[in-house]
Amino acid sequence: MTVSPRDPRDPRDPSAPREPRTPRPFDVPRLIAVGVRTHVSCMSRSPIEITFAVLVPLLYATLAVYLFRAAGDPDRLLTASVGAGLMGIWGSVLFGSGGAVQNQRRLGTLETLVVAPAPLALVLLPITLATAVVGTYAMGATVLWGVLLFGVPLDFAHPLLFLVAVPVCVLALGMTGLLLASTFVLLRNANALANPLDTPVRLLSGLLVPVTVLPAWTHPVSWALPTTWGARAVHAATSGGDVAVPLLLAAALGAGYALAAVLVLGRVERRARAAATLALA
């Protein structure tokens, strides 16, 4: 019995080239909206996610307010509350992105996501955006916590711009999470990389304290992060300063990170399929 050679376009061959998966433009918003809604629903039913999202930002806010008071800077208590909210959003995005990929692998659905008709980038984007959406609770919770518990006045310098800066900052954080998630696909334990990235990115982005207090050699790294400019826009809208320029830079760098994530995901997907390492747990 002779065995016919395998067709190089056979979809059962993991190393076989596939046709480009390009969804129609008007399908992309619906795909993202449905994905975000689905993953937010799943995260809202996880006790660990709920505990992390509810308690950790309040702990950040309490510590930040006491630190600013101890430093003799009571006029910046609102900035401390807002910074604590940004820290909560970043923590949600970072651990949510790593945990989501790990959970998909544990549940055996990561392979299904990879071979879905939609590009892998559009499959992972709703996961990172869902973690950012859940993390936005941290902003409202920390500000309200500061008002009710510490009597922090709500004297925003630019209230309307603050409402614009927060979503842009959330999107910038989400694009950073998407780029990280693209590398998490190949890792057996994504949280092993997420844990050491939490505090360095938080400090380099100036989420709570300005990056000017850091050593000069760290500034180029900070400038390359969209989280830095998103946080700067939010803080400028809170305490005063230029909001437009940091806002535009955050959006531009976020778009650049999204493009880099698409390119990285394409290479990671091809490597994982060829080496059969996608399902490693």
C-alpha cells in the first residue's frame, strides 16, 4: 500500500502554510465587542479575579495616601489616589494577560483560539482589553475610597480631559498587555514572567511617582512605554499641565505596540505550530 505525499496545504499538517486570515473591516468592532463582553463575564465569575480587582486597588490607595501625607505633601492626595488607580489597572492588565493565556492552555482551548478564523491578534486583543476594563474599576474605587475615608477633595484641574485621558491610558495599557500576551503564548508558566514585570514597569511609567525622580539612564526606557505618556496625561488632567501632547504620544505608541504585537504573534504562532509546543502546560 502506497502512501500519497501530504498536501503542503493540508490543514491537518501543523507546519503547513495557511491562507491569510483577514476579516472584513466591519466585522472587527463586533468581534472585539463580543470578545470583551465574554471575557469580562468570565472574569466577573472568578473569585480570584474579583478579590484581586476589589481589594488590591484599595490597599494601593491607602498606602499611597499615607505615603504622601508622611512626605508633607497633603495637596497631592488626589494625585495619590489617581496613581493608585493606575497601578490597579496595570496589575489587572499584566496578570490578566498572563493568566488568560495560561487559563486557555489549562482548559485546552488555546489551540481552538489559534486555529479560529479570526487572526490570533484579534482573538487575544479582547482578553487584554477585558482585563483593562475590569481594571478601570480600580480608578473609580481608589478615588472614591480617598474621598470617603481620607477626605480627599475632588479638585481636578481638567475634569473633562480627565474623562478622556483615562480611556486612552487604559487602551495604552491594553496594547502593552497585548504585546506581552503575544510572548506569553510560548511560555509554560506566563505568570513567571508577569511577576517580575509588575513593579519595574510601574516605576518606569510613573504611575504613582514621576519618572524624574528615577536615574537618568532609565528615562529613555520610560519614554518608550505608552504607559508613561498615558499616566502623564492622567496626572496632568488631575493636577494641571499639558494633557494633549502626552495623550497623543500615548495613542501613537499604543498603536505601535499593537502593530508589534501582530508581527510577534504571527512569528510566535508559526513557531509554535511547527514545533508542536502550543499545548505545553
